[in-house]
Amino acid sequence: MKVEKVKYIIWAKDIERCINFYTTLFNANLIKKNEHIAELEISNSLIGIHSGGEGKKTWTGISFQVPDVVEGAKELITSGGKLCREPEPEDGEPPHLAMCEDTEGNQIMLTRNRS
């Protein structure tokens, strides 16, 4: 089977607010949009945002690797997201993980490359 692309789908109660969050915070490119779905590209990956969400906390498994998790968490909050677990140092290393939520309750992670 030939796979043309892989896209992860999340739900949004307010699709415009959700699009704004991802385009502002992660510099996502809006690929297409209609009243029911939007498709965003972030670092050569695709996220589909479907309208009709309930705005409830939902685990997604999506992780965004960023250079600095602490600064990323601050930007996430400024963009309207929530921090569920503060980034903390671990084993003498700088923080490598922040558990977060987007504006629609979709849980996402910010991670740092650990070498």
C-alpha cells in the first residue's frame, strides 16, 4: 500500500480559536479549511482539526519537540493553552517535558531532545 501522507485528527469546539492557537504558537501553515475541518502543517507533519468537539480534556499523544521546554510552556500559556504539568529538571538535566492542553482541551506535550 502506498501511503500519501499521515495526518493526526483532533476535535475543536471552536475551530477558529484552535486554528489561531496552532498557527500562532507553532507557526503552522493553514493548508485548507472549510466549516467542518482545517488542515495544518507543522514541521512537515499534518494535523486535521474537526469542528464539533465538546471542549473536554482529550488525550492525543501529540508531542512537539522544542529547543526549550520552559520557554515553550510560557509561549503556550500566552497563546491561550494550559499547562497541566510544569516542566521540571530530571536527573540533573534541564526540563525535557511539559504536559499541556490546547484551547479545546486536547492534551499535547512539549518535549526537548535528550541526547
